[in-house]
Amino acid sequence: MSRRRRRGRSINGIVILDKAAGLSSNAALQEVKRLFEANKGGHTGSLDPLATGVLPLCLGEATKVSQFLLDSDKRYRTKIKLGERTDSGDSAGEIIASCTDFSVSQPDLEKALNAFKGEIEQLPPMYSALKVDGVPLYKMARKGLEVEREKRKVTIDEISLLEFADNIVELDIACSKGTYIRTIADDLGQALGCGAHIIELRRTQAGVFSEKDCIEFETLKKLREESGLEAIDSMLIPMDQAISELPEVILPSITASHVKKGQAVIVRHLPGEGLVRLYEEEQFIGIGSIDDDGKVAPRRLIVS
């Protein structure tokens, strides 16, 4: 049986979308794919519909570097309301507990925040994209179901208090992949004895990309309407920028031809170990790794 051909263009690169509130990450991806008429694409980790900010979207062969963005550290700015706990941990959920007679001082708050620094354990919320037996937890939660989840270790590199007024806490949080900011808010409310939930959430950094790299969908749409596909293609970020922290290995064409055939090759001045960016002269051709015998071997190659 013949394979179905993908519809759309073979376009490769990364869009750093400034995701709008109210939109799921997958819905944002589908809108961008349609705009670029791309035949393939993937996002690099879900942002809640309530959340805004940095959402890298990989088109075409750039999906081969998406895992590095999925695994990368993230940074968020969030506003948390004290006094109300919701079933989802944010303002999109139903209030399940409220507290009007409470008093939290700034020293109390800062002491509670200190407990979140470093490696901590989190219980993933029911309203999350995490799957159990192939079913996203949020689909179960919408049916009123709750299933057992295992706590997961995450790392909070920084958690800084930006503002505290009228029972609204604004935080800046730098964390490892898989961290649920809604769970931090909920756990903070429990620690303070008053309940809490997120009312605003913005991702400000994902791996090497930050807010300064972002573009709004409406800006892209207007550019496409006014100047065509070529204009929005020029806004794509080269896929190797997503892994710019990996060492660079430049191969002459004859050596690169062996790598493209799946062979490990000997190259001078290689790093001692780990993953590397591979280039044929100036052309990015994929990701390699250093073998035990000191050769560089292909791991994820780009189809040109």
C-alpha cells in the first residue's frame, strides 16, 4: 500500500510564537501550520490555554530538534490570587474552597516561597496533558474523575517575589522541564493556609528562546496578507539555533557524505563526549554524538 503524501509545503524552521490567552498549544500550532501551508509541524511542550508567551513551534525538519526544546529549562511570570482554591489550580477552574478571614505578611510569604527552591516533588494536576493509559488527565478531570498519580521531581532554580499587594502575589520562576506552575500556586496556598490559584501566567523563556524572539500570530497573518508566503518564511528561525548550546562540528563534504550514510567518522578537535551540532561546510545537517572510540556518529540527520 502506498503511503499517503503529506499536503502542504516542505518548509523548515522554527516560529517563536507569542501564544495568546484562550488558545491551546495544539490549536496555535494548527493555525501556524495553515498560515505557512506547512506539511509537518509540532509544538515543544504545552502551554495552558490561560497562559501566554513563548511557544516554539517547529515546522518540517525542525521537528527533529523539538525534543531539545521540550527538555529545556523554562521561565515564567505569574500572578497568584490568595484566598481561593480551584480544582484546576487556575482561574479557569471551579472554586472548591475559599477563605476570607486570613492574613499573610510578606515575611510569611517569602518563608513559604523558600520551601520551593531547589529539587522538589510535585503531584501533577488532574487538569494536565499528562497521559494515563493513553488518556490525557484533563479529559478524565472533565468527567469528574480523579486517578492516582505519582509525584515527580522537578527543580526550581529561582522563585522571586516581584510584587505582593491586595492578596495578589506576582512571581518570577525559573524551573526545569515538567514543572507545573499551577501546582506551585496550589501548594503555596495550602502552605499559607488560605488556598490560592493562578490568575495570570506568561512563559518568558523556553531554552535559548525568550520574549524578545517572539512574534504574535496576528502579526504573521498580516504580513502574509500584505506580502505573501516569502515574507513570513523570512521570519522563520533556523532550526540549529534551538541547539546552539551544543558544540559545533564542521565536516568537509566528503566526510559529511559518510555521516549521511550512517557512518561514524574520525574528526580532529572533537569534544570528549556528548551531543554535537553537525555541519557540512556551513550547512546544518543534524545532530551527532561522540562515541566511546572518539568518533562522531549521526543521531538525528536533517533531510535537505
